[in-house]
Amino acid sequence: MRYLSVEEIRNLREHYPAGARVELLEMRDKQAPPIGTNGTVRYVDDVGSIGVDWDNHSSLSVAYGADRCRSLVPEFTQTVRDQLMKVRDSGESNMLLVPAVQRIAFDHEYYELVLFIEDHRDSYVTFIMTGHV
């Protein structure tokens, strides 16, 4: 298991703050809530696990690297903006070629940007065209 850096933990905490709503995408546990269950984030611990109070009254954490959830209210955070600027500054793609930008973001482990584009493509394009979300 790879340990997360302080910056990676900070990014997780920024993307999944206490009170944020999430949806379960994958969990490898016999007692896991059903895929698609929504819940409320309680915390992100020092190893990157996301503590969630699931709507079905389960409280299993989402284990970093093994399980997956997504934010139901992804925001255009400073982390997303920074990652977007790094992709832009790399010159690897036209920023309006959205699938290419997502691939580059994924390859650079800019997962917050990947999720933001996936969930808010219109806001992404608006930002590229106008500089505002």
C-alpha cells in the first residue's frame, strides 16, 4: 500500500469536507452499502480513508485505493483550478478537447480535475472560454 503525501491528504479533505454528500461507486466489503447509496462525509483520516454516514445507517469508511465514491457536489476548488492551470501550461492539448484534457489530468493524477470535468462539463467549458465558472 502506498502512503499518501500531506498534500494528497489535504486535497482529499478539500474535496470531501465534513458534511459533503457522496455516492458509493465501489466497495469491497461483504457488509458494504449497495452501490449508489448516498451518504454524508464525517472526516478524512490521515491515511486517506473517508468516514461516511451512509443513508442506509451504515458507517463503513471508503478505503483509499480500494473503494470509490464521488462527491455529489463537486466544486471548482482551488485544487481543481491549480490542476487545470497545470494541464493548460503543459501545452499537451487544446483545452477544448475535453476527453484529451481528462486523459492528461488522469495521467498526472489530477483526479479532482477529472471528476470536476466529468460532473460539470458545461462549467469547465465556460471557465476555459471566459475565465469564470
